[in-house]
Amino acid sequence: MTQQTFPLTRPRRMRKQLWQRELIAETLLTKNDFVYPLFIMDQDKGTETIASLPNLYRLGRYDLLKECEEVTKLGIKAIAIFPRTPQEKKDRDGTEATNPKNLVCSAVRAVREQFPELGVICDVALDPYTSHGHDGVLIEGQVHNDVTLERLVAQAITLAESGCEMVAPSDMMDGRIRAIREALEAKNFSDVCILSYAAKYASAFYGPFREAVGSQGSLQGASKATYQMDFRNSDEALSEVGMDIAEGADCVMVKPALAYLDIIAKIKQTFKVPTFAYQVSGEYAMIHAAAKEGMLPLEKTMMESLVSIKRAGADAIFSYYAKEAAKILAA
Ligand code: PBG
């Protein structure tokens, strides 16, 4: 290609009018791209504010269904449900995770019954259920991989039995995708999808989420860095994704999103599988805090970050901004 130069080339010609900019825009963000994460609590009715997540609430059973109605009306295709487990139901092994009547399983049944078209995605990980806040079983101060696998498999099956059609292991144990896939196949859940949090980094951006589900204060023993990835690494993300696809993952997740756009792009280009990104709680809180201080415009910053995640290669985005963004996109 011969490279022309100024003044023959003037990229600004194509930026002059809105109609030109609209015609040549490469990235299209739509309401169909979002998964809306929701927090639930053990109450029939009512909401609870979450200090570090402005405008988001823990929802009682009735309020969850109300929220699903709104989400559906906005055209959002799926939600992800996260529980705040009452303290007295937490223990060292996270046994509540496999109680078919736990908060999440009951919520899945209720939502599936009333909103059969709405996708419901559930985390597979023990952290909302363990007294120490880790995603796995703690043995002598270490998160034990293989013992945890058995618990995760049982949790995934319990979720599938409740009607969850997409389980999302977010624990980062080795070998969990194969273990869960084989168990789902064996139990006749061959249609249940696995969304693997394959490239999940040990990140400071999860802080507000841990407040929301109440796993923050309790975090004891080993650091989550013994299972979540080191944020200095990107080859490792590719190798994790490769392994999870080989083990039977249907789609993969990169988490967090905005500080990991390079990872999203590499994974999408390398594997060409459905790639999700999680714009995590800290990303949401950060934009909100800056907007509150008058430092950044909320809507524009939110839309720019969502579009950039899509532009990097994400097919779908978990975002606490899903509702607000869907409203703007519909306008
Ligand atoms: C738990 C889990 C976490 C998030 C989703 N699933 C937190 C963690 O690993 O500590 C974080 C989501 C967010 O910050 O919005 N396995």
C-alpha cells in the first residue's frame, strides 16, 4: 500500500459531521451484550444499600423478581446472581453452597419460572459460603485444590438441578472445568453451558463486591493470589484459556475488564471462542466516585469504558451499568 501524506490525507474530513462518524463507527454496543449482576439476600421483601456500590442493592426475594421484570423490559438478556449468605450459614467448607434450598438455588427456580426467557448465570465458587472468604476449602491455611474440586462439582450439579443453564466457575482451581463438565454429562445436563472465568486476576478491583456478598471481612489464611492470576502475566492467561477450552468450557471470561483489554484482545484473536469480560465492582465504583466528585461525567465515562471493552473483542460484558447503559442505548 502506498502511503499518502498530508494534505492529500486528512482523517479529519471523515470526522466532520455526525452522519459520517456514525457511518464508519466500527464498534456497536447493544443491550444484547450485557449480563447484569445482582446481589440477593435472605429476606422476602426489601432492599439494602451497598456502601461502595452506589445505586446497587441487595435484593429480597420479591425485589429480585421486580428487578428481573425491569431488566427484561429493558431487553437485557441475562443476569448473574450473587448471594449474601447469612453469617450463621457459613462454615469452613462452604457446605451451604450445595444446599438445594440455598439463596441462589431458590432464586434461580423462582426466576426461571417467572422469566423463562431470561438467562440466569451462576458462579461456581465457595467464597459466598465459607467462613474464611476463600473460593475453596482451606486446609492448614492453604486452599486445597483437589478437595475443592469435589465441592465445586457438587455445587455445579446443585445449580443445574435448580434450573441454571450456565454455570460460571470463578474459583480458579486447576482442573475444575473437566471435573464439572464430566459430572454434568454424567447427570444428563449435557446442555448446561460452562462459562469459565479462565483469566481471572488477583485484583484490587474486587473490593466492593466482597462488601456486597460479605466475604471481605472474613478473608483469612492464604492470599487469593495463590489461585487467581498475577496481573503481570498475559501468556499465562492464554494458557489458562487453552486448558479450559480443552476441558470443555463453552465460553471464557476475562476479569477485570478495563485494565485487561490487551488480554481480552489476545484471547479473542487466538481462540475465537465466545469471550466475556467482567467490568467488576471496583471499575463501577471508581467511575461513580469520580463522577460524584465532579471529576468525570458519569454517562460518557461509563459508555466509553463499555465500548472499549467491546472493541477489545469481548462478545458480552458483565456490568453493573447494564441497566443504565441499556436505557441510553434505547434512547
Ligand atoms: C468470587 C467472585 C468475585 C467476583 C465475582 N465472583 C470476587 C473474588 O474473587 O474475590 C468479583 C466481581 C466484582 O468485583 O464485581 N469468586
